[in-house]
Amino acid sequence: MVNKIVDHPKKDASRHPAPVSDFWFAQLDVRLGRIEFMVSRLEWQIWMIVCGGFGVLIYEIVKALAAD
């Protein structure tokens, strides 16, 4: 059987550090994540208010029809 050993090139030890903009993008992602969380929470609160308003409206309509 023939030996099938292949030499892999070694990784460059003098790899340059990540640019500073990576830190800025990470901070931006964190802030955008917080904004998205607050917007989704606000969306749920608006839906709860709308559904509650429709519930009160339906209750008043049923109460007005039952009074006759």
C-alpha cells in the first residue's frame, strides 16, 4: 500500500490582529439587538391595547343589544 501522507501548509504565525472596526460593529450589533427587542416589546403592548379596546367595544355592543 502506498503511503498517502500530504503535508499541510502551516498557518501563518504573523497573523495581523483584527481591525478596530470589528469592535465597533460588535457594539453596533448589541445596540441594534436592544432596539429590536424594545420594538418587539412595544409591538406586543400595542397589540394588547388594540385587543383590549376591541374587547371593551364588543362588550359594550352586547350590553347595548341586551338592554333592549
